[in-house]
Amino acid sequence: MSLQALVTQTDHHMPDCRLYLVRHGTTVMNVQNRYRGRRDIPLDAQGYQDAVDAARRLSAVGLAAVYTGPLRRTIATAQIIADAAGVPDLRILHGLNNLDYGVWEGMTADEAASYEPEAHAVYRTSPMEAVCPHGERLIDAQRRMIAALQLIGSRHPGEAVVAVTHAVMIRLTLVALNDVDGESWRRPIGRGSVTEFRASDTIRLAVMPEEVVSALPPVAHQGMPADSLVPA
């Protein structure tokens, strides 16, 4: 199935899954503003608080399942959410894993730009053309993320589900839904933030985090569902 088919709503009879994408909490490399990628670094003290805050925001939605990527920072965030919701088990889904930044992992943006300026310039402005040196193509990361969300939607019609993942993976999902161009694709996704989608055979945005809405220029609002502009 094409990516366009996955993100364009079609008529169907199964009720949508209410899918909440949560960015994991803070780590020391977030504070240092370095590309984390697949490095398996733990949450710091603030990161645990971010996870608790996310769990509180999700306390009333009636979660049926909690999915997570395979890294410690997403698993720890997911466990706090699952414990608060009374969900007994986590479900690890590798499609939710972070972008493989290749040689850029551990670097700041300035260091990555100095190491491979042309590749980094493409990364900043053209995600569907970008490739991390010795790492992953962003379009491949986007495709596996959309496939993971579609799988979750197919497993949980009519239910509320959390998937804990990474900022760039949430951004790439928004790019797929809204065809964002230029540097604006790297819109802010707060640590521990919640972005709400509806998922079945297709995926659509329901509610964006407040920090995303406030950062969008007016033209970027066009073509989104009206309820997508309500802050979480």
C-alpha cells in the first residue's frame, strides 16, 4: 500500500483507534542538544518527571495498550504511563525506533553540518530527500513509522492506545500527513508531549501539542482538520 493511501482518509466501517504518540522524556543528550539516534541512553531526573506529566495527561482516556520503541528512554517513559493507566504489559514495536543518524549520532547540529555540510543542508530543508551519512534515509524512517501506526490501528479499533517514540519520528509522521516543506518540518515536539491521531486503515491528525500549534505559520494550518488545531 502506498504512503499516500495510508495517510488519506477513506470510507471504512471499523471504528478508529485513538492513538496518542508520546515523545520520551528528557535525557542528558537532549540537554546537550546532540543527535541521540539509536544510542541507548536513559532518562534523567527531568525525563522521569516528563513521563509522569504525560501519564497524568492521559489518565482519563482509558488506555487499552501501551506500545514503545526498543530503547531505554522510550521503555521507561512507556512503563510510567502503563503503570498509571493499569496496563499490565508493554508492547515493543521496532517501527517506533528512532532515526538512525549514522555518523551524526552524538554530534550537535553544528558539528554535523561541519562534518557533512551538503547532507546536513538537505536534512534541514528536504526530509524526503535526506540521508544521514552511514545511517538511514528519512523517507525509510517515515515509511516504517507509518506502517507501525497502521498496524496499531488495525489491532485496536475503537480503543485508546499510546505509542512512545522520538521527536523526529513524530515530525516525519506530520510531514506525511501535511506535506510540510522547508525547515518548518522540524517543528517543536516537547519532551513528554502528546500528539493525538486517529488510526485505522488510514491515519489522520486529531490534536497537536500546544507548542506545535504556536509555532505554525498561518499557511501551514490550511488543509488540516479543524479539530487538529485544539491544543492537547
